[in-house]
Amino acid sequence: MRPNVRDDAAEWQEVPPMTPEDPALVERDGDLAAVVAALARPPAFVVVEGEPGAGKTRLVREALADPSAARGQRLFGRAWPAPEQCTLAPVFEALASARPPHAGRLGPLTGVLRPVLPHLAGVLPPEPPPLGDPPLDDPRLARHRLVRAAADLLAGLGPALLVVDDAHWADEGTIELLRLIGTRPPAELSVVITCRSPAGPSAGAPAVPSAVRVRLAPLTRSGAARLVRAVLDDPRPVLPRRLADRLYERHGGVPFAVREDVALLRRRGLLRPVNGEWTLAPVAGAEAGAEAGADAGVGSAASAPVPPAVAAEILSRVAGLGTAERAALEAAAVLGTADEPGLVARVAGMDAEQACAALGEVTGRGLLRDHGPGRGSVRFRHELARLAIYQAIPGCGRRRLHEVAARELLRTGQGALAVRAAAHHQESGDVQGWAETAETAARLAAADGLYEDAHACLRDVLQADAVGEDARPALAAKLGWAASGGVDRTGTTSALLAATLEHDIAPPELRAELLLLRAWASARSTVPRRERAAALAGLRAAIGDLAGRPDLRAIALAVLALPDGLPGRDLRAQVARLCQAHAALAGTDDPMARVVVQVTTARLLLALGSPAARHAADALPAHGDRPEVNRQLVQGLLDLAEEAAQLGHRAYALKLVERARRAAAGVRSHTYDRRLRVVELGIRWTTGDLGAEDRAVSPSGDDPLVQDPAGASPHARVLAGRISAGQGRLDVARRTLHAVAQGPYRTGEELAAAVHAVAEYDRVASTDAHRALGLALTRRVVDELARRHLWWWAAPLLPFAPLEVVRAVLPRYRGALTGLDVPLARAALDFAEARVHERYGDPDRAAAGYRRARRAYAALPDPRLAAHAAAAEVGAKLAARRPADAGVLRQAWSTFTGLGAPWDADRLKPLMRAAGLPTHRRRGRPAYGNELSPREREVAGLAASGHTNRDIAATLCLSDRTVKFHLANAMRKLQVGNRRQLRDVLAPRDHVCRCARCGWTLQSVD
């Protein structure tokens, strides 16, 4: 038996309060209620099941803290994984703290317990005689007598509760006793046992038909994120969803693993707050899972952080495995991802039948789980389990398994598996094999359309100098072509190509190709302007060496014509380059060159606001004949869609997005999938699509678009800032917008996003400091637009920029619009001129200008700007002492509330009062005042529980607009700015709280 049993029992008996190391009980309210309800009606037999670390013991402790739980003395025992156990050891541990019962309630058989329970000797009857000679001296009969005696003693204790923790380790006698009590329960005795989920050996509870079984499932992603925040115990920094998902891949939603992992990462400084958000430094497993669809890679797994307590628990489950099971588990740990049993068998060096049996055994122990369509693959329960087993393999054994894995993966001939083979060669230390495999893997991956993987393989080899000088130029050229679709925004490709060119060992034509690829890569990345200028100068000098390659010459001339996606000062030279590129196409049938030149032509015309731009864009093919051509086509169509939306052609931009989606069907790229969604949602949100905001902030998949703005594209970050501003989260909005607005403006995408970011920052500037910073940002971005003569791109700035800047740019802005197809710029011109008229004492002309702007914005459509123009129009009429159009103001109010912008709606209240409109009645019953109406509470409750507006509309049979209206009212009344705050405010307060799961302090129930 375990020593110090009284101390352990005392710990249970007191049910100590939570400590910072024992944080919130999350997603267990229903399970807790089931246990409490069962114990409130003795006799009860409750079985709490779950995997190790699921929180079974913690749940029982929380249940016993409830006043309605079973009355009487409480007895606590725990089973231990000892090879040879004393019969009824956990029961005797529990009875060691029992109070002496009344002697008259005990049967004569309980006397056999005198030797093991001496503190009860005064009330136990005399010890009965021994069983005697054979066959009565059978050990099984002796055990049964002890079981009967323990059952009689427990029945005679009066009101009591027996808790047996970790019953999966219990001896046969304890199992027999529990079965006996469950079959014939004493009237005043309740039993609670905890055990592992019934799968595999040493798991499950005795079969008791009347038992209340509570199975604890792993936490969901949202529940795990709540627990992470509780462990961090600092509500100020935001926990981005992308980070929460990366952590989930590590701990798998196991509460014990969540607590230990977060504490370890925080202690080592890997998880820390930066700029108001929690960030995680690159960690093997979590990082790989985030970048590769949660299939963790092998890189640095030997040194990845693993909580010692979690590793010990995992390895304890491995200790009892046989040789075959260990071999299969180690092979799966080295492979690292979800794989078919056949591949695991080949790496482990066993036949398929033997491997299936071994994998079935380790799956039963909860270390692996079936995965994928049809459950044809296996993978680890969570990444920490894999890392614990991987790090326990001796170094020489790991290297051997990596070599075998590389050979088997490359043999498949599949691009994705070949990329993994290269990583295994790298991990095994075979540099030459790594370089050779990486080149083969890049070729196979590119053929399968996996350009990001192909690029990563070649990049890693070149960065590590794993190839000789003679082979480097050819490999660098392959890297450049893999990056030509814009998969590398960091500038790494450009730097590696520049380093290869420094050696000057490539023949002239190959050197010119490398110069082309370097300039092309720099045009799509965030390299400094000086590096981009150097790359373009090198390409201009080498253009003559491409005379024999008209396809490369056409692409090179297109790159030189639009090096950063924008017109420049020397527009005539840019047009000349494009003419030369079209001439070069006459000498080649290469579809790649043709698409690149056509896209560049359409982009230049569209950026210039030319009416001919649509014709050029419509001339692009529907799809290419090769994956790499489709890749260029998708990228070009999305560029055109963003630029069309920038000029106000919203409907046409959506048509281009749809064309890009059809072309992308043949391109397997996370980069393009994500960008396509960002572009589409940005356009739809601007046009007032009621579901766009929900899809942007709470997407249905695991790849949030704007939930983690720090790692998103500039346009996605601007969208995140604008959504935050509309919801009234101004500090978050300003921080996000400022990061984009301050530049640098190295590409057209960055400049266009910065214009919108500065405009929104000016709109939400509420203090002198904010306005001063907005003025500086406005002047900076206007100077960049002036340098490029792109005055019509300033359209988003004019409604909200400081008036001194607006007055300064208006003459040149007005003249630049002549003959251009730029509807957004013309609407902004009306708005800006109206602002000037209003400022200098002509409210009548101002009202007329605002009215024109309102109608122009509504035609785009851009309902938010139309509503702002409507508010300004009413304000100008009131200033002129003319009757205001109440319908216009009501429409603006409805627009803001319907689009989920309560902050903008509240800013209309002074204007509505000045116009004589009631502000306390919002189409609801006035009797509720600041209290939520029944419908508002219903909508708010569903929103707080995680439902999207579309889900709520379907549930309550309402329109999306009505849902947004009620939700905006509820958030205003509750004074919250987002759904997380709404959930916290609506947390139930009518229950006894013994933990931090609801965020409220202890209180009692009347």
C-alpha cells in the first residue's frame, strides 16, 4: 500500500481552492453537472473515463466541492501501476481514514480486516477462523472473503462516498469489489471511480450496468484557447487564433498537456507578449504543423521543448510494449506525419501483418490514432507525444531510421513525399544525399504543382552550401523559377540568386537568366529599394544576352516595364519596354511568356486608369496548359482584381476573382488559396456583404484570414484594422493600421494598402496625438503618390485626411482625372470639394457636393462611405439652417448598425438629436431602456456561444441584417466591443463557482 495514506485522504477531504498552477476547468460544465446530479441521489455509482491528462481527478474534486454532492464521510484511495499489488490496496488506503462505525452494523465476516485496519479493531468483530484444509485454502476463495468483508464494512459505515482514482491500475480484488457494490449497492454508499477510456490494456472500469458513465473528451480548439489564456493569467495581450491553433497541434486539447506545455514555453521565453499579442518563437512541431497543415516536420525535433511531466507520462505507456510495438512507434515518430501503415512497416523493417498488429496495440494505448479519409493512416495523438518518443530514440537509431525513411519516401515518386525524403536526408546528416534528393524532390513537387515545397527544398540546400560551385548556378535557376509565382515575399530568393551571381561561373545565357529571375523575385518581395534597383540594373545590362531566348527576353522586358507593379516617373520608357516585349513574343510560342506580358500590359493600363484596361484583362486566357502557366495567370488575375477594386470597379473586380478561382483549380498552393480569399473578402466587405466580416474574422476552416494580422498580407491587415475600427476596438485598429501605414512602400500592393490604412487611421483619430501622427502618415503617402503621378490612388484619403493636405492636393488631383475610368476617385473628389466648401462657409454647396458623393459611393457600391457622406450632407444642411432629410440620416444609421459598426452608429447620435430624430428608440420596444430585450438577449447568447451571424439567422428565422441590428444593440447596451467580451459579460452567475472557468468570484445560491 502507498504510505502516508492519511495525508492523501486529507488533501481530498479538504478540497483545496484553485491555485495559479491549477487554472480553469474548461468545457466540463455538462460533465460536472452529470456527476453532481448522480451523487445527489445515493446510492450512486459513477465512472469518470478519459485519456491520461483529461482532468478526471480534477473533475471529481470539483464535483465534491458542490454542496449537493453526497453527504457523509469521504474515503479516497488510488491504484498504482505496480507489477505485484496487494489485494484491495486502494480500498484499504481509503478505509485507513474511515471513522469507526457502530459495532452493531457490522457482520461477522468483517473481522478478517483486523490485521490491515488496526485503527478499527475496537469495533470490528473477532477474526473468523482460517478457511481450513484444501480445497478451502484456495487463494481465490481467500480473496473473495476479503472482498465480502470490505463490502460489508463499507455498507456499515453509514452515509459515505468511496472514490477510487486510476482504477485501470487496480488489482483483481478491487475490481471484484467494485463490481459487487455496483450490482448490489448499499443504501447509503456512493462510489466514484476514475479510469482511462476503455481501449487497450489497463483501461476501462468494471462492468456495472447501472453506473453513470462520464467520458471526458479532449478540449476543442476554442476550449483549449480559453485554458491557455487562463494559464497565461494575463488578459491584456491578445491570443491570436493562429497561435492558439499552433499550440493545439502540440498538446492536442489534453488539459494536463496544455498546462504543462504553456508553462514550459513561457518559462523558456518562447511564448511571450509582443506589441499587445502573444507570440511563439519557432518551435519544432508547432511551427511545422502551422506551415504544413499540422503535419509536423522532423527538423530540430531532437531539441524541441517537451514538458518533462508530459514526456514521463507518455514514456510510461511505452514501457510495457514489446519489441515490435516499440519499433513501429519509433518509425512513426521519425516519419512525423500521418502515414499509411505500410510505410510505417517498411521503415520499421517488418511485414505488413506484423506492423498492423503492432500499430493496433499502440493505438489502443492512446499513443496513435487513426487519421485521414477512411481512417487509412495513423498519426500521433498530439505532437508532444511524438516528440517525447522521438527524443527517447538513441542518436544512431534516429539517423538510421531517417535514412530508411528517406529511401522509402523517395521511392514513391510523389512530389509531397519526395520533399519529406529530402528533409529526412538532411536530418540523417547525409549532406550529399540531401542535395541530390532535394533537386529530385523539387522537380517532382513542381510537376505536382507544389511550388512552395519545391522552393523550400532548393532554398534550404543553397542556404546550407550543400552543393558544389559548378552545380550551384543550375540549382539557383530552378529556385528562381520555383519562386516566380510570388511564393517568397521575404527576399531570400533574391539574396541567394545574388550570391550565386557573385561567383561569376555561369555561361552568359544562364547568367542572364539568373539576373532575370533575381529581378523578378525582387519585384514580388519586400527587399529594400536599393537591392531591387541593383537587380533591375543587372537585368538591363544583360538583356542582350537573351537574344537567343525570345521567351526569356519577353519576360525580362515585362519585368523591366513594371518592376514594382506601379507606373513610375518615366512612363514613356515603361510603355516602350512593353512594346518590345510584345515584339519578342513573335519569336516564341511559350505560353508562360505570353501570359506574363499580357498580365503586365493589363496591370499597367489599369493602374493608369485607362479605359482600355478591361479589354486587355478580358484577353487573358481562361487557363494555361501547364501548372506553372496557371500559377502566373492566377497571380495576374488577383493583381488585376485588387487594382480594379482600388479604382472603384468592384463588380468587375469580383469577376476577375471568379476567373482566378477557376484558373486556380489546377494550382495546389496554400499561398494562392489564401490570397484569393483575402482579395474576395476585402472586396465583398467594402461593398457591404453581410457575411464577409464573419468569414474574415471567424472563418469556418483552420486558416483564419485576419485573426492574426501580424503575419498576414498588407491588404488582410488593413481589413482587420477596418473591422476592428467599426466594432469600436480603436486601440487595436490604430495599432494594426499604423503598422501598414508607415510603409515602406516597396511594391504596388504595399502602397495601395498603405493608402487605405492611412485613410482609416485618419478617420478614427480621436486625440491630438493621433491626429498629428495621422497628418504625418498622410503627407508621407501623398508624397509617394505624387512621385509616381498616381493622384487617383489618393481617393480613399480625401474624405478623412486633414483638410490642409486635401486643399493642397485638390488642384493636381482634379486635373489628373481627366479622361480616366476611375469612379472611386470621382466620388472622393465630390466629397473633398464639399469638405472645402463647408470649411470656408458655403454649406449649401457643401451639402450638394456631399449628396453627389453619397450617390456616387452608393453606385460603386460602398455603403459605409455613402453613409459617411449622408451624415456630412445632413450636417451641412443643418449648418445652413435648412431642413435635413431624416430619411437619409435614418438610412445611414441603418447602414452602420446593419453592417456591425456600432461605433460609427453611435457617432451619429448628436447629429440625429440636432435633426430632431429620437436616439433612444432603435426600432425596438422603448420599455427595455438599457436592458436587453428578449430578442437581443437571444441573439447575444448565440453569438457569445460561438455562432456566426449566418448561423443565428438560420436558427431564429431572421435575416442577416436583423441579426446584426440586434447584436449591435446588445453590444452597445452591454458596453462591449467584440464577441469575446460579450461571452465574458453573459457568463452565468447563478451557480456556485469553485474555479475560474467562468471568470466570476465565489458566490452563493439563495
